[in-house]
Amino acid sequence: MWRPDIKIPDFAIGLAASAVGVFALERFTNLSRLANAAKKVEEEEELGAQRAERILLGSTYYKDLDGISNELEGEIILPTDRESYHVCRRRAFNINQRGFPCVVVRVRSTRDVATCIKFVNQHREDITLCVASGCHSSKCMMDFTFVIDLGLMTKVELDTQNLTVKVDGGAYLREIDKVLQPHNLAVPMGTYPQTGIGGLTLGGGYGFLARQHGFTVDNFLEAEIVLSNGEVVVANDEENSDLLWGLRGGSGNFGIVTKFTFQAYKLPAHCLSGTVANFTPTLASAVEVATNADRLITTLPDHVAAYVVLMGGASVTATLWAHFGEEKSIEEVPVLQKAIRLGGWMTVQNAIKYRSYHNDLQGITTPYIASGYVYHTLIQFGELGKEMSTVFWEAIITHTRKPLHKSLVKANFNAFAMGGKMAKK
Ligand SMILES: Cc1cc2nc3c(=O)[nH]c(=O)nc-3n(C[C@H](O)[C@H](O)[C@H](O)COP(=O)(O)OP(=O)(O)OC[C@H]3O[C@@H](n4cnc5c(N)ncnc54)[C@H](O)[C@@H]3O)c2cc1C
């Protein structure tokens, strides 16, 4: 067999050996740095748990916890249950926002929630209440609080006759999409599979289907809710309609929603979607892409969804597109051809492809991501004047290009224009 007759000089072997040595040393020091960081986190977690434990032991309600634990189907987790306590705390998706609660009750039923609310009411001087659903906000596992954790309440029931879906207050979006997928149905929700339906709905809920069918909250037909006195009521258009109106955007301020009922919709056969990455190293190039995208988005028909996505600290101005229709290729959709020519120094153009709504856009098959340093901010606007829009984009882009806390932090800043379209209801 022929082999190339290459002679490697000794100095090159020496050089390669030193490079391997330097690489190994760097890997080793990095590994030891990582090990030190992990140890520091462990120490901080231990100190936090000890502090929460001390506060709990000194509280007026500690001795009464045994009383409710007998009534619950779910379980009470205290800082003293170190291992399961940290598992609960770590449900807070954002690593920077994992507090040290005094009590976490992992409820299993509406009755459990009502029992907890009554207990909290009896000790209201000494207890600050937190509610956790998908734990994607900063308000789910706060320091020294009493957490009602809905994470075990994840049932999803589909009514294929009426195209409605009834969902427990602690379900992740992924769990709802999994039930809807085989029927080619969808509820307008957010774009991240592990967001909780609780916080998302009560705060609005924006996703790919919003231009066609409104926000999640617009498709929220009925709530089963535990009020602040522990009473369980239903709110819909006929019964307690003012309460339903308040819940549509009023966050968790009216009680704890244990069941949500939503309107579902048949999906179009195809979806052309993808993220177009535009390399925009200068402010001017980024503003060019963003303002052009903004202008294009405000002219879009309802069946096209689009975002401008600014990844914190990155020189990329991305736009995210989803076109629902019969067309299978970008050549058939003039608006998508415009979407890949928005400016910038360089654009990755072949990103928009025919994709599955549930698997690819909603990410139900993507691996479960247990935690992150992601901050997700969303701004929605309609049509701004040309100059105003440029000034606005300059301000946003300048802000998101600033160096962020450590290299680990990822801020996802999504801006989108509704083209004057808001909720249908
Ligand atoms: C990575 C990431 C991606 C995101 N993507 C989107 C997106 O595409 N679209 C979008 O609209 N938003 C998005 N968000 C924002 C998200 O919707 C909010 O952070 C929302 O509050 C998360 O809800 P949660 O149930 O997961 O959070 P939690 O922290 O569990 O709850 C948030 C708040 O709602 C209250 N609450 C939760 N459930 C109930 C309930 N059943 N009854 C009463 N009160 C309750 C809690 O008390 C808390 O104050 C995203 C956030 C992140 C971090």
C-alpha cells in the first residue's frame, strides 16, 4: 500500500508534544476551576438551607405543619430534608434565582391547594406565600417563603368534540403539546417547552400562533381556582365571568388556578420556519436589519409569525419566522424571500425549511433542559414611525450588546411587531 513519504522534523514533534502538554494543563486547570466552583455552590447551598431551617424552627407555624401533612395527598419538603429540598429549589429554571424557601408543599390535588391556603391564612403574620408552576420566573422559589409547588399536577385532558383542552395548573407546555400532537391540534402558547402553563397564561402568553389566534390568555375559557379564603370556584363566561376577566392578565393575584381550559385549533398542513442569522458587528448594521424586519413584520398576513431575536452580547441580529400554509418551499412564499434579505454584513440564508410544528417549533422532542442562566424579555409593538423605530432599535441593540454578567449568562431579548393585530377576543 502506498503511503505518503512525509518526514516530520524533530522540532515539529517537540512542538506538538508541548502543545498537547499546554492543552492538557489548560484542561486540567479548567477542570479544577470547575470543581472549585461546584464546591462553592455546594457550600452556599448548605449555608442557605441552614438559614432557612433556623427561620423555620423559630416560626410560629412550624409545630402545626404535622397537622396538615396528614391531610395532604402531596408531601411537605423542609430544609432538613436536604436532598429532596435542593431538588425542589432547583426547579427554579434560572440558576441565579434559586432561593431558600422554608417550606415546599408538593401538592397533588385542588384539595391539597385549598388545605395549604387555609393553613397560610391561619399563619398569615408569619408566612410569605409563593406559587410555583413551571418555575420559569424569579418568583417561584423565593427565600424563606412557603411554596405551593404545582409541579406534580400535570394532567392534560383533550375534548376532541369541542376542541378544548383542560390542563392542571402545573403542566409544562411540552406536556400539553404532546397530547395535542397526534390530533394535529394546537393551543397558542409560548415557544419554550418547559415553561409552565400557570405563569405563562396568567401573564399573557405569546407564541407562534398569536397572530392567528391571539395570546394564550385569549384562548383561556375556564379556570378552576382556589381563592384566598380556600374556597374553590369555577370561572367562565357564565359563572364568575369578572374573575375570568381578571385572570386574563392579572397573574397570580386572584388565587391559585388549579385547572385551565383552553380553546385548541386545527393546524395547517405545513409550516415553513427557521431562524435567519444576520452577522451585524456594527450598531448601524444591526439597526438596519432590525428596522427592515420591523417594517416587513408589520405587513405580514396573520398566518406568518416573526420575531427579532437579540442574543445578549452577540454580534448577530437574528429573525425567527414561521409560515403556516400549504407551501413547502421558500420559493413559493415571497415574504420569506424578503426575510432572508434584511441587510447586515452576512446572512445565513438556508435556515428556513419545512418543519413540524410540535417537534421542531414547540420543541417537544428536544431534550429536557433542567436549568439555565437565561433571561427572557419580550417587547411587543405595533407600527412605530420610521425615525422613532430607528431610535428605538438603537437603544435596544446598544443595551443588549453590553457585556453581561460572567460569560455564562444568556439574555434572550425578543421583539416582535403584531402589525396592529392583537387578540381576537
Ligand atoms: C427560557 C424562557 C422562555 C420563555 N418563552 C416564553 C414564550 O415563548 N412566550 C411567553 O409568553 N413567555 C415566555 N417566557 C416567559 C414565561 O412565560 C414567564 O416567565 C412565566 O411567568 C413562566 O411561568 P411558569 O409557570 O413557568 O413560572 P413560575 O415561576 O412557576 O410562575 C410565575 C408566576 O406565576 C404565578 N403562577 C404560576 N402558576 C400559577 C397558578 N396556577 N395559579 C396562580 N398563580 C400562578 C406564580 O406565583 C409566579 O408569580 C419564557 C421564559 C423563559 C425563562
